Amino acid sequence: MTSLHVAAAGLATCAFVRGVFPAPASSDILVLDSTVPALKRGDRIADHQRIEIPPGRKIRILRPGGQTQEIFGAYKAKVADITRGEAVNEGKWKAFIDQIAAELKGGKNVGATRGVSR
């Protein structure tokens, strides 16, 4: 095998691995609740953006992996510093986004329910 064949085989292997294991999605966050006037429920903040929470204020976010987290002010950071490349749980994100979209359209938010025996 010549060095040209080895290089071509290496490139083919890299292309295969990239196809099987795609690059991670961005680690954005979704605002679920906020006492910060500039941040509203449903705001999606990209991983390259910064957030600033004034003293006495807080936000609750959906992390990329589907966990929720509260962040209290005074706080300043880049979203990427909060998420640190966390993998995205697309199923949980879709569920939260669908729920928020329904609320914005005037739908009701149904939480947990309990059966009633008579």
C-alpha cells in the first residue's frame, strides 16, 4: 500500500466515524421561569451567548440533558460555561417546547393528576 492509499483509507475512516458519531449539538438552554425582566419563559439562549442575573433575581432553566436548574443572581456567565458541552436530550426538549408553545396559544397546562375513588 502506498502512502496515498493509506491517506485515502484514513480519510474514509474519518468520514465513516463522523457519520456514525455526529458532532454534538449545541448546548443551548431554555428558560422555564424567570424573575429577570429581560428573560422570559420559552426563551432559548444559545451556548455562545452570555446571561446576566441581577442580585435578588433568579431563573429556572432546562439544561441540554433535560435536567432543570435554578440560577440565582448576582450571576454572569456564558451559557457554554454552564452546560460544558452537555449532550442534548431531544425528547425532553421537544416535550418542554411543545408544552410552552401550547401555553402561549392559550392552552391549559395540566400537571400530575390523581385518580378519585368513589
